[in-house]
Amino acid sequence: MEYTKLIKFIMAIFFTTVLVSCGGGESSDADPLAVEEATKPSTPPAPNPDFTSIINQETTQVDPTTETPIVFRVVFGRAIDAATFTTADITQNGTATGIVWDIQPLGTGLAYHIRATTVATEGTVIPSLAAGVVQDSTGANNLASTPIDDSVFFDAQLAVIINQKVAQADPTDVFPIEFDVAFTAPIDNATFTTADITQNGTATGVVWNIINLGDDMNFTLQATSATTGGTITPSISAGLVGTPIPVELNLASTSTDNEVTYFNTFDVTVDQKLVQLDPTANFNIEFDVIFSEAIDNLTFDASDITNAGTATGIVWNVINSGDDINFTLQATGGVGEGTIIPQINAGLVQTATLKNNTASTNLTDGEVTWRTTFDVTVNQTVAQADPADSLPIEYDVVFSEAIDNTTFTTADITQNGTATGITWNIINSGDDTNFTLQATGATGIGTVVPSISALLVQTVDGADNNASTSTDNSVVYAPTYTVTIEQKVAQTDPAATLPIEFDVVFSQAIDPLTFTTADITQNGTATGITWNIINSGDNTNFTLQATAIVGEG
């Protein structure tokens, strides 16, 4: 220390002597230290030797890599003014081109991530910082960066992403169906054709079209038609599409949503016309056929109709209303009676764009019964007493469908029992299906068994009844009546001569065959009576004679 001061003192005397000898000094008593300060040279400060920067690939960085970002860590020797550190300060010293950088602070003020977020071409990525591009808070400049391992090789494989367009309806029944195809680098568009597209969905016969949006990176992929409905899911296998020289082939495409459901079908309904009689005995039997959209009418004819009912041999006719949507379907003839239920199976009818129909359905009623005859039953009513001793005797007559009631009269009733002189009456319930048949009079007792022969009653459309059937249509008519026996007015009593005569009066006409002398009981004391019966002729009034007597009484 003393030696240094001595040197400074000697130098001060020297400079002072020089100044005085040159006439530049005013006093020989000048302060040597002041002279020393005054004579120091004016030079800029040198960069701070402690302000270093070291760049290395991040420890987790894969090398070589096919993915971005590529991450490096830079560590400064002191905290920097972050505002002075920008991506413009980064120099790429490797062979890869088209690099886009970003910088992320790691929180200490000393360490930062330098990231290559985009790399256009294959090669090495080697970032560096030139000296003096970054400053600390005092304005001191950095030294040029020094590397330890600052090189990463980027293998520029060509990625491609396929997704349905944002505006694409899903599901849809309209073509084209559009997808975005985005490559990560410009391609040689001659290497990208519709043959490169694989359809992974369920729709078949998909036809593709590719539209280049102009940058050889972004394309619109269109499905312009399909044979059948289902999902449309395009993909591109690896190695089919390449970049210009140097050639890089694509990786297999990836997607987040590359599936669109295509409905290439339309609906059809078949219902009987509102004015169609059901059941009916007459042709034509008509149905409304309505498609959900206009069809190619050349694809729809009678051969497309199937009868799912029980009638056989049905002949069909199709009439177009003119709009290719609404048709009248006619059953114009048939062989065997039964139900007529026309159906159109799926895939038989097409539109001009080759969409196919779904199987037909019914909105209201797709069935009409065709028959030329109908049934009728005749049975005694539930409340009818059997045997019956009074009139009327009532029966339920039930037709299987509404009839023309003007065709059903008492003349259509046949009495199949033993009672005679039956008088009939018919009461309509109001629905032309259910009737009450009454036997209101009879001249003779016995069974009352009504029936209706076939072809006597008709419906409004001309169908004829079958012969009636029954489970219990027989009622025994056995009316109760009174009988009085009185001696004749002219009969002497006591009497000494025969015959002794009585009046026998029935309250109604009887079957005279059922009234014999065996029916007479003698309740008196006379014995051995012989009887004789004389019919007055009205089967009501009779004369009973005792023609012989053995013992008085």
C-alpha cells in the first residue's frame, strides 16, 4: 500500500513538472491526487465479465424429435431486465428453417425457456444470444451465450389433421359433406388425391372430392355422394402424401371429430283414404301413399307393394298426383277375402339423388277388410226365460258389421221350432249392427227357434250375410192357461138318466190331441164312470159326458 502511494506521488510530481514546464500550471503547490484524477483517460466501461448466459436443451427435451415446441433453457449470470430480452435477440445457428420462437420466464429472473414453437423444415435447431443484446437493470450488457448442449435435431415429419367443418350439419341428409384437411407443411399437391382417402364409417359407396384452398396446406374434403346411409369417417394413412424436395411423407391423419352421420333415406306412409268404406265388398279399395320428399316416380310401381293382410291375389294400381310425393294406391281386384294391408319395404323407391325409402308406416289406419259376405248370430237374450209362458220371447241378433237396415225385415226370419203361428218384430239398437228379435205371437205351443238364411241381408256396400249361427236360439213356449168344468145349465141334478154333461172351457185354444178322457179324474162317490169328450170346434169349449156309471153316488 505504501509503495502504491509512493508511485502515485512520484507520478503526480512528474505530471506537475511537465505542466509547469509547459506553462500550463498556475502553482507548484498543486494537489498530486487532484492531478491524478484530472489526468485519467475517458473510456467506456467494459462488459461485466460476470454477466454470462448459458443455453442448453431442456432436460426433458427429446432429441431428435418430430414434435414442437422444442425447449431450451437459458441461464443468465445475473438478473436481467426482462423487457430487453425478446425473440429478436435469438439467433438460429442450426440447419432447420422457418423457426418461430417464444420466451417463457421461469420465475427467478435468471432462467428462461427459449422454445421453438414452429419449425418449417427438417434440421438442427441451435439457438444463441449475441453479446450486448440483453441488459440488466444497470444497463450492463450480456456476454455472448455459451453452450453446453444447445442443439436438437428436428425430424420434420408431415402431420395431417382431418375434422368436420364447423358449419357441417351432423347428422345430415344433404351432400356435399365437408371436412377440413390441414397439413403441417406445404405439400406437393400432386401427391394428394381422393385415392388417399379411407372411409372408416358405415356408409358405403362414398365419392370424394378435394379442394385446395391455395396454400398447399389447407384443403376441403367433400363427400359428394354415397350409396347407403351411415357414418362417413375419412382418414389418410401414413406415407401417401409428400412435401416437395426434400420429400417428407405424411404421418397417419389424426382427428378430434371426423365423423358425420349421413341419412340417405326418406319416409313413406300408407293409410286408407278418408272416404274408403271399411269393411267393403267392392273394388277399387284406395289408400293414400305419401313420401316425405319428391321421388323419382320411375322407381315406384305396383311391384313395390306387398300385402301384409290375409286377402290373397290382390292386384295393385299406382296413381301419381303429379308432385311425385302424393300417390293413390288402388287394390283393383283380389282372389281371396280378408284384410288388405299394403306395405312398401325399405330400399325399393329412390329419389333423383339416389336416396332410399325406409319401410312404410301408418299415420292413421293402413288396413281395409275386403269381404263379400259377413256373419250374423242369433241367440236368446240373457234375460229371456226358458221355457217361457208369456210373449214376447226375445233374441239378440248381432251382425259382424253395420248393415243396410232396410234389407233386414221379419220376412228374413225362419222359425225352425215346433211352435206355430209365430209373429215376429225387429228392433234396431241404432247402430245397424245389434238388433232385438221378438216373437210377439203364437198360435201353438212348442219351441221357438229363429234363424236367418244366407244372402237375405246386405251392407251398404253390397256384401251379403252368411247363414246365421247360434249357441242358444231355442226357447220353449209353454204358456199356462186355465180350464173350468161346470155342469151344463140344462143338466138335471140329481139325474137319473145318462149322459150327464159338463162344460169344459179352456182359457185359450188347446191342441185337442192333448185332451183325452184319460185326463179326467172323478172326484165323486159314483164309481165306474165312462167319459166322452166332444169338441165344440174352437179347441176352447168342450162338452164332457159321463156316459156310463156302475155305482150311484
